[in-house]
Amino acid sequence: MSWDKNRPTMTTERVFLLVQRQGKYRAILISVTNPGESPADLRPQDLIDAALKQAGATLDSTALDGA
């Protein structure tokens, strides 16, 4: 159910990544929004490799230690 009856319901999924680019740590946000209450067929996780390649970055593997 939408918080505003005049606006359609949207479902948003987000992934935050800690990456290294040119020796510095940065964050990347990947977000996928789908109309309705169900998640989209395409998940943010499906876009991680493409986002890293486009940013010229590598995933900081220490960020995965707590996962």
C-alpha cells in the first residue's frame, strides 16, 4: 500500500558497496526500483560486476567479512 493514495506503490532494493579505486576507498550505491509491491526481476546484486567495471573499481573483500 502506498503512503500517498495519489502515488503508485514502488518497491526499491539497494546495495551499498565499499570499493577501492585508484588506491582510495569509495562507496557505490546500486538501486533498482520496480512499480508495485513486488521486487523487480533484476536485482541490484545482478548489476554489481557491471557497476565495478564501469567505475574501474574492485570490491573490498574485507567488507564481506561480516556478511
